Amino acid sequence: MEILPVIDLSAVDRNLTGKKLTKGMESVGFVYLDNVPGYSKDMERKLLESTKWFYSLPLENKLLLSPKNWNRDAHCVYRGYVPIDISQGHMREQYETGEVLPHDDPDRNSGNPFYEDTPWPIEE
């Protein structure tokens, strides 16, 4: 059985850190990131609260933020809420996000769905 690799992001040798990260993702599929710049317990608490809030919403509310596969009125192809859907091979709920690009970014404006905006829920 593989042990979960711990990747120390404060390590000086970035090349070695990159190799360890790659090896961990290729061999185990998950890693534990330690000493993440900008990380705080308060940020973690807020993230967990937000996650609990979102996933406790009724399914019909979450589906409004789904890609076209589950919401034909959606503008997104890949990003947003993905429900459990055994027929599509989705055995878990997830929320696909991506980098936020400036409005004048050529990739964002290219029409390529890999650069689409992420739909975000409105807090009630």
C-alpha cells in the first residue's frame, strides 16, 4: 500500500519539489501539501463553511449552476456543479472551477470552453 506523499511547499529546491509532486500524483494520485503560502486556518474554516452551505442546497438550486450536460440553459460546457449521475459515470458531486481571466484576455474571448467563466452561487 502506498503512503500519502507529503510535499513541503516551503522547500528551497523547487525542482526537487516538482519531481516529488509529479511522482506523488502519478503513483498515488493524491498528495498532502504542507506549508502552503498564504494558507490559514481561518481560510480553511471559511472554505468548509461555504462547502457545507452549497452542498446542503436543494438539488434544483445546484443544477442552475451546472454545465450544459445537466442544464440546457447554461452557458458553460465544463465548469459549475456536476451532480451524481450514474448514467454519465459521475459517482460523486463536484464543482468544477478554473482560473479567472481578465475580461480582455484573448483566451477568455476565444470561445474555447476551457477558458469559460466559472458560474458562482449567490448566497441567500
